[in-house]
Amino acid sequence: TRYNAFIEPLHVRVEGDIARVRMLPRHEHSNMRGHVHGGALLGFMDVALFAASRGFGVLGAGGAVTLDLSAQFIGGGMIDVAMEARIELLRETGRMLFLRGLVVQDDVPTIASFTGTLRKSTPPPA
């Protein structure tokens, strides 16, 4: 989508119960301190929930919407260093996906933790 272009390219890899969604923060993602801006982190978390759900095979082309995204900022993310969201699917119901994750960078303590709820879109009538 148009917004995703701000964060892309994204790389997704599923390892067991964890989806690893990776991006490379650039200058346009920075705040005045030279760290990754909190808004860019929130946007990455949101997009990563969808990328992980597709990686897990629980979300198809029909799409979904974010009902809830809760984040705890723990440390500053560095620019030009790959950043990864490690996400697990806690539960899937008929219409809902409940997920949680951590945002990390190599050699950096945890940058943020987050939880999110996605609601799957209603399939179009046949």
C-alpha cells in the first residue's frame, strides 16, 4: 500500500511460532535525537502485525483492520541498523487475531514491546 512504501522493504521469515519482520530504518524515520521516531516505530509495529499474520498463513488477500495496538517504548532504535519485530500469534478466532511482539536490533536491548488485535475483513458475498 502507499503507507507501506514509507517502511519498505520488509523481509518476513517465520521460524516455528515466531514471525520475524525486518526493516532498515532510514533518516526519514528519525527524530531530533537521531533515533527511530516513535511514530515510525508504531507504524512499523502495525505493518509487522499484518506481515506476520500473512506469514503464519492466517490472513489472506481479504485483509483485516487493526482494532488495538498497545506499545511500550523501552529504548532508542538506531538509524541504518536493521530493526526486527519478533511476533507470535497468541490466538486466532473466527474473526480475530491476537498477537504480541518485541522490536529489537542487533547488540541493542529491546526497543519496544507491543500487543495488537486484528479483525479479519468480512468476505464479499458470493
